[in-house]
Amino acid sequence: MCKLARGLSALLLTAVAVPALAAGFTLSSPDIKPGSTIADKFVLNDFGCTGQNVSPALSWSGAPAETKSFVLTIYDPDAPTGGGWWHWVMFNIPASVTSLPEGAGVPGKEPAGAVQGTTDFGKPGFGGPCPPKGDKPHHYIFTVYALKTDKLDLPAAAMPDLVGFMTHFATLGKATFTARYGR
């Protein structure tokens, strides 16, 4: 049942039609280009991977005018778990914030008011790519959601599925790009 719930949550966050895949709402990174291979600097330094586990800089623009907060996620749908793998979940990002500097994925480095939710690594903050050795390169979906609410009423330790469920019902629009990593 847990795998089913995780799969449904992933579906809600990555494939659901939202009121706007908002024309003009974009997400970008000076560090990772759409479709590119993620550099070792951003790869996990654990589970046999030897990256630096630094979160990339991200910026977004063109959010719907009614936006009151943002949610940011990085999701790997190719992880061999039956439900993918959540690498980063940050919610309650104030509407005035339209970028995150490199390294903002360290707990305590997020914008004031924002919360770094628990990832599938079992802790808050950014966890870089580290697919199993020999797998085809995995896809990492970077998404920012514009919400119609000031904040999601969730505990700081909220798991990605719960954040996804609450995000689904408050989304005005989303912007996304995908990059890859394999070893």
C-alpha cells in the first residue's frame, strides 16, 4: 500500500494537469541545463557515490500573479523503489523569493519561513543523485510549484508524499525541467 501511495503522490506532483503549466512560468539553473548530465559537484557523497552533495542554484520567473508561496521538489522517477525517490522537498517558500543560491539545500540555509521537508534519505535537505551502479542514467525532475496559499500547514518533518498531497490542492502553476545522471 505504501508503494501505491508513493506512486500516486509522484503522479500528482509530476503529471497532474494544473491550472497553468503557466505560460511564461519558468525554472532554470546556471548549474544544470535541461536535458544535461548533472555534474559530480551536485551528486550525493554516500551510498557509493563520491560527489560533493551541493544543491544547485535555481531561479524561477513568471509565476501566476496570485502566487502566495512556492514548493520546490527534485524527484527521480527511475529509482528502483516502485515509487521513485524524492531528493529535495522545500515548502513554504515565500512568494517574494524567486531564486535559491547554490548550497541552499543545507538545513538552515533555506529562505526565512521556508521548510526543508524530509526526503527519501530520511532527513531534511538536498540529497544529490546516486542511482545504482550500472542502471541507465536516471531522470531528475526539478519542479517549482506556485501556490495559492501562504503556507502549507505541515510539520517540518513532513514526508514528500504528504507535501505532494497538500501541494496538489493549492497549485496555481508549475515550472519544471529534467536532467540526468548515471554511473
